[in-house]
Amino acid sequence: MHEVTHGETDPFTPFDQALLAAFGDNRAMFIDMLNHTNAQDAARARTAFEARDYGRLHALAHRMMGGAAVICAALFIASCADLQHACEHALDGEDGDSAHSSVARVRVVLGGGCCAGTRAH
């Protein structure tokens, strides 16, 4: 698999290894924090989605996207951006169906966590 270097994005690479390595001795703590935060946000997003609270879901997608940006998790960032866009359409009174497919994509990417394939230890 192609390794992403700083400043480069590859939608098939989970994140920028160099950015994660920059955390040095705090790397494990950062990964644990990011995965924990993503799990909490995913649970909140699921609740917002089930309630069709597209404003809250939009805010959560933005929050998750920001966390993913720290390590250039390109696929997850793109999935969250799609979800934000779908929520904007739903908030504008359009059908919320696009939010359903966007939520499904975010769930797939989150299935392995934002740091998929990375262990804290």
C-alpha cells in the first residue's frame, strides 16, 4: 500500500503515518483518544440520525472531520464531508435519503476507527 507523506492525500490510505509519528511518545495516547472520541461521536451521530436531527448530525460530522484532519485521514474526511452535505440538503427541506447513504459510508469507515490498522500499544 502506498504510504502517504505529509501534505499528500490518498483516499485508499487510512491516514498520514508521518503526522501520526509526530506525536512521538504520545502516539499511543493520541490514538486511544481519537478512537474513543470517534466511538462517542458515532454513538451521538447514530442517535441524531435516528431522531432525524440533521442539524446535530451535521455538527457531529464536522467535529469528526476535524479530528480526522489532524492525521489526514482522507477517506474518513471525505465521508464526513458527504454527510455534512447530505444534512444540509435535509435541512433545506430536501429528502433525507442522501443522509442515509452518507451515514452508511461513515459507519463503514468508522468500523475500523479513524486510525484503522493502528494500535495504541
